[in-house]
Amino acid sequence: MSTIADNLSTLAGRIQAAAAACGRDPASIQLLAVSKTKPAEAVREAFAAGVRDVGENYLQEALGKQQQLTDLPLTWHFIGPIQSNKTRAIAEHFDWVHSVDRLKIAQRLSEQRPANLAPLNLCLQVNVSGEDSKSGCTPEDLPALAAAVAALPNLRLRGLMAIPEPTDDRAAQDAAFARVRDLQDSLGLGLDTLSMGMSHDLESAIAQGATWVRIGTALFGARDYGQA
């Protein structure tokens, strides 16, 4: 059975190869270890292998892991849907949020970010595939939302996040990720972050400019939804 360290080495090779294929510096692409449903011990093992950035979808699960891992200098990213009653804890306990799709949520995060912490790094989630089941603002609503969020104090708007409709068709993957990149470029805000690409499509995401690839299964193994 592969260990997390083995998996991380394999992923590093995939990222390097994907970067080389499109003429990018591999150092411009960062791996976000998505540990939802995985125990704190798995995150600790990933840290020992070199992981420093951890993404979580579920707030209560994440807070529990953070308490168990206070001895590790991890950077925590919230990447799941955000309810209004969760914004204070997110503002207090995370360094990045990738999944903001409404101005109300951004305003609450700004208001509730503790004064002693650096501004909260933030990505806007855009629903490029138009799926009803996916969170994210529409491409049409993005410019107004981005302009409003960029003006908020205590936040640092960094870029866009997207989860396109899953497909094994590389051309379709490329088209979806290219649209996210083009949407970001069209904002004219000098943003530096594209959070896109997962275990099955990271090569396409990197080819289209991803700076964060969010990796769960290929690093930690299949998710265990029976895990608390």
C-alpha cells in the first residue's frame, strides 16, 4: 500500500511534468492537501512528508483537527460552502478561504477577522459549468462581486476558484479551466491566484494557469465518509 509520502512524491512528479509540458516553473504551482474525512494523524503524516498547506471542507471537522495539530506550522484553507453562521469561526481560524460566492459572506468575513491577524486571503468561487448542484457565482455576476470584495478591509482578494463539471475529455477540461483564467484576466485587478484542478485533472488545470491544485484522493487515498 502506498504511503502518503509515496503519494506526495508521485504528485510532485505529475506537477513537474505538467509544468514542463506547458513551459511553466513548477515552483509557481502549489499543492493544497485536502484532508476532509481524514484524521489528524493523516495530516501529521503529510506534514512529515513536506505538506504545509491543508484544505478543509467541513468547519467542525477542521476545527477539531486544528486543535490536535497546534504544534505544526500549517497554513489552513477553507474550501467548502460557507453558511452565514460559520463565518466568524472561519475568519478566526483560517489563513485562506477559496469558496466565497456572495458579497454577504465576504462582508461578514471582513467584519469578523480578528485585528491581530493578517488580512484573510480570499478566492471567489465561480460556477463555470452552470451546474445547479455546484456553489459559485455566475460568470455574469463575477465582475461586480469582485470589485465589491476587493474594496473590503481585512480581506485580500487573491483570485478565483472553480470546480468544473467532471469529465475525462481533456479538451473539455482545458476549455473550462481556460474560461476561469480568462474571467480572472478580464477583471483587471492584478489577481495572482487560480485555485483549480484536483486529482483527476491537475494536468489540464496547470496547463491553463492553476497556482493551487487541490488534492485529496491522490494524496490521502479514497475518502472515508464514515469517518467523523
